Amino acid sequence: MALPLHAPLEISFDYTRSLGPTLSRFMTGLAQRRIIGSRDSTGRVHAPPIEYDPVTHVASTDFVEVSATGTVLTWTWMPRPIEGQPLTHPFAWALIRLDGADTPMLHAVDAGSASAMSTGMRVQVRWAAEPVGSIRDIACFEPLSTSETEPGGEVEPVTMVTTPIRLSYEHTASPEETRYLYGLAEGRVLAQRCPRCRKVYIPPRGACPTCGVPTTDEVELPDVGTVTTFCIVNVPFPGQRTKPPYVHAAVLLDGADIPFPHLILGCPADEVRMGMRVQAVWKPREEWGFTPQNIDHFRPTGDPDAAFESYASHL
């Protein structure tokens, strides 16, 4: 039996959002080296500000500036920071109640060592060298000193923010997925059949989602199939390898009971249709690896379209 495959994977994208009046005021304040909070109907000051009053549920309108100094309420030490965290050397995550606020803010404290951290210690903001209107304008907190940072001047209101989102992890393939990936490295498409309902799954699954029994029977499928459903991509985005318009479709390989998504190229996007017969276009053999990307895309075969009844139950 082949050893299970494993590989590092990363999912990442830039998330851009409009801030609204409350968070816009908060981010604009950070760009000026000021921290803005909001006062609710009970008189409590929240920093960062909240968009809606927790009691009356009306939009926040009473904004107040709080101090850039505060008190550590609780903390935990981070001996081995991971990529993307505020500091690259050991630091503390802490809940910090800023002077003038009634609620704490979560942020990093650069104390030098765990022994220097304590509940109740006084800390102050260490501002980024060039604030831009982001939560990272607060580079971190540090033990309170006598030095003070002058607030910045007026800036344009910050109404949008872009936050990079990234998840890195190690994926270990199941035995069924491992055989599937080894097959792709040989130019073969391997699936699994449920011994009870006889449904064929591609990519393979360890158990049939319909019957709940192990899918023990391996099946080799051809690299030809039928387009069941599809969409035409007209909007460009970062990292796009194909210029719009192009088609992303669900392809039901002959002999399979579940379609899988892939690109349809080799014809104008507006000519792709349900029932179109397509075949895999493989990358050059020297570029093959243990990946579905060995199949570069699907192209029309030119054969007559499949009858709707042949794939109606697989939409």
C-alpha cells in the first residue's frame, strides 16, 4: 500500500470591507494616533467602539477619546510567535483596559520576558512609525514610561480597510485520496464505488455519504464526461490564470455518480452548454505531480450532446 501523501497547503485572500460610521471614526482616529471609544446608554465606554448600543440597540453616536495608556487585566505568554503576529519575538497577549474606558482591548504587550508581565501592570501604546488607519497602527503595548507620543494631525476619513486573510496547514491525504493522487501522477483517474448502492465517487471518499459504509471498490474512469452545470466567469481577480470570459463547470465523468469542478476551454464561453461532451487536456507529462492540476482543463470533444436524462439526477 502506498504511504499516505501529505503537503503544506495555504488558503489566502485579501478581504476588503467598508467600515461604516463607527469603525470609520475609530480607524481615522488611529491614523491620528488617537483611540476613539463609544459611550452606551448606561454610561459605559467601549474601546474599541461598538456600532450598536447593547441595551437600546440603536446606532452609536456618542464618541469619546480614551487614553493610550491602560491596565493589563489578564494575559498569556506567547513564547514562539507565528508568522503574521504583531511581534516576531516572545510577547504577551493581554486584555488591556484603557484609561477612560470600561471594556478591555485585546492586543500584544512587548514586555521583554514573561517574568516582566503581571496582572495590573500599566502599559502604553507603541504606535506604528507611519499610521495609515488600521488596527496595526497600534504596533503593540509596552510597559508605561514617562515618554509621550504627540497625536498626529488631521487625515482624510478612513472608510475602507483591506485585511489579508491566510490559513496555512499541513494536509495528510486519506488512503483513498492517496491512491487517487498516485493515479493522477500516472495519468489515471481512480474513483471509489460503494459496495451497497454502487455509486461511484470522484474524488474518492472513505465512506459512502448515502449508505455510510466504506467504499472499498476501486474503479478507473475515463477522462471524458459531460457538462452538467456551469457558470461563465466575467470578473477579473488577482491570481486568475485565465483571462475572462471563461467557463467553470461541473463535469460528470463517464461512470461516475458525482461531478467535479473544472475549467472548460477550447471554445468560446458562450458556446458551452449543459450536456456538452468534454475531455481532459493533460499537462505535459514532465509537469505531472501528485495533484489534480495534472489535468489543465477540459475541452469539447465535438461529439453529440448527452441526453438530459443521462445526467438529470446528478445536477
